[in-house]
Amino acid sequence: MNARSPHTSAVRRIGIALAASASALSLTACGVVDGIGGGDSSASPKKGDDITVGLLLPDKDTARFEKFDYPLIKKEVASLTHDKGKVVYANAEASVDKQSQQFQQMIDDRVDVILVDALDSKAIASDVQKAKDAGIPVIAYDRLAEGPIDAYVSHDNELVGEVQGRELVEALGSQAANSKVVMMNGDPGDPNTARFKEGALDELEGEVDIVKRYDTAKWSPEVAKKNMERAIASVGLNNIAAVYSANDGMAGAVIEALKDAGATRIPPVTGQDANLDAIQRIVSGEQYMTVYKPFLTEAANAAKMAVYKVQGRTIQFDALTQDSVDSPTQDDIPAQLVSVVAVTKDNIEQTVVRDGVYTVKEICTAEYAADCAAIGLK
């Protein structure tokens, strides 16, 4: 993994300071950009509003992709193009080969720009090159792809891991130094996994005893559950003080494995993505926290970057990509890194509810009504 540029590191440090207020900032960021983007200040458009944006997302196990990212990007593209632009969408369903085929189809169909959340950052590089050769810009979405990409929009992924690790240490309190922790990392083919892991280890190493570490192919909950069962058998159910889980899908599987093993009290378990079932587990006390990555900002700005790139609106595009990152194949990639916020039972209303991700009614179904009342969520 390449070291990040000094500017990117500075952005991350700023992000740490702002993490607690990231949710509020997410809703104003788009307005700030809109204020910058005056029509007459743009370069002469390469194309009008009849734009076709290709969107490639990696899987359906991560609930946010189907529920939030695709609909938000589709809505924003329509808004930016006076309902003349369209989004052609494909989901790889956790298959690298399928994503490559979908990418090639979009090249063959001559879409104007491709937004891709790569399942495997290295494997996708040849497809990115083919798009480049065909004159189609490629913007890496959520995960940094290799190859000649034009831009990258995501969250500060090292900060995600730091927030998870810090929350876990705080949950363990004075017992942290004597606590045995299982670490459930994501898919090694996903470049974000290394970032999450690096950030988490910055907070965990020297503070807790990491007794087991697992990588999870394709972020599969089934694989995570099997690995957790191995950890329980090796370490002992009652000896596991906490579990670092890199995302919510795996967190649910980890908790299921702990329950199946007979746990009457679930130790602190982290997560990421603010899935609805994860928020409900936080309400009930089964999951300790999740990382909320404001979908509105990431998706809306990805759509803007795609449209502005095709239309040649350089000023607006540059305003959205003031960060810079390196990949193993490319340096100084124009980027936007959105900050993140930890969600616990204490701030559900101030984060995912306030931002309109979920309503209290959606969270507090009959099964969780009493738990919601207990934490004052109403």
C-alpha cells in the first residue's frame, strides 16, 4: 500500500477533529459546492444533458448499495441534467468476473462516464485501461481502483478504522489492557480493507490483546461466521472481551456465532455502514457501534463529478476534488474524502435519523419498541 500524500494525511487529521460533527456537515457540503458552480464560469461543455452514467457496484450483501447509493446517484444525475441524463446500473453480486463483464458491456455500449466501486482493485485495472483507451472517463467510487482513473470519491477510510478502534478501547475501559480481542477484517482484495485495518491497529495495538485476526473473502457474512466459530473454539467463548468487525454485515454474523455458542451477554462488537439491522442491534445492545459514512454527500458528489467531467465543467470538478491520493499505479489522483462519525445508542437520533437515512418508525418496530423507549428514541 502506498503511503498517502502529506496533503491527504492532513485531511485525515482534520477529519478526526471533525468526526463528531461530520453528520451535520454532510448535509451542507452539497450546498457549498452548488454555490461555487456558476454556469458562466465553466469551460465550454463537451456534452449537454443527454448523459449516460455507468454505475458498477460490488455486492448486495452491503445493504447501502442497493438502498441508498444507486437511488441517490440516479436522482442526482437526473437533477443535474434536467431529467435528460440517465444511469445504467449493474451490481456484480460479489463476482469479480461478473464485474469485469459488466464493465466491458458499458464500454461496448459507449456510456459517457463510469462510476465503479471495484470488488478487486487490481483486477479492475485492465478494464479501467480499456475504458481510457475508448475515451471513457472512470471515477473510482467508495474504493480506490488501480489503473488510469480520473478521480476518486470516498470516505477517509483510515479514519473509519481509527474511529472503530477507539470506540472499542473506550468500551473496554480500564479492562482494555487485559482484554482478548478478535479482529474480523474485510476482503483483502478491497484496498479499503488495508486502510480500515491500519487505522484500527493504530488504536488497538498496545491497548488490547489481539488474539485472532481474520481476513474475510468478499466481505462474506458466512465466512465471517465460520471464522468467529473458529475463534470461539480456540480462545473460549468467555475469554473474548470484544470483536473488531470491519462492517455491519460481518458484525451480524459475529453476533450470531456468539449467540449460537451460548453467549448470554454479547461483548462489544464494532461495525460500519449504518445498516438498518445494525442500528437495531445497537438499540437492543447486541452491537456496540457502527460507523456512519454520510451516503448523501458521497453519492451526490460522485454524480456531480461524473456529470461535470463529461460536460467539461472543470471549475466545478476541481472544486469537488481538492484532496489527493495515490494508488499502486497512479500518483496524485484528484479525490474527495468525506469524514465519518461513530454511531452508538447515544446519538442515533442526531445522526441517521436527523439525516433522513431512517425514521424512528423504521428503527423502532414492535420487536425493538421497548429498547427504543429505554434509550429515549421516539
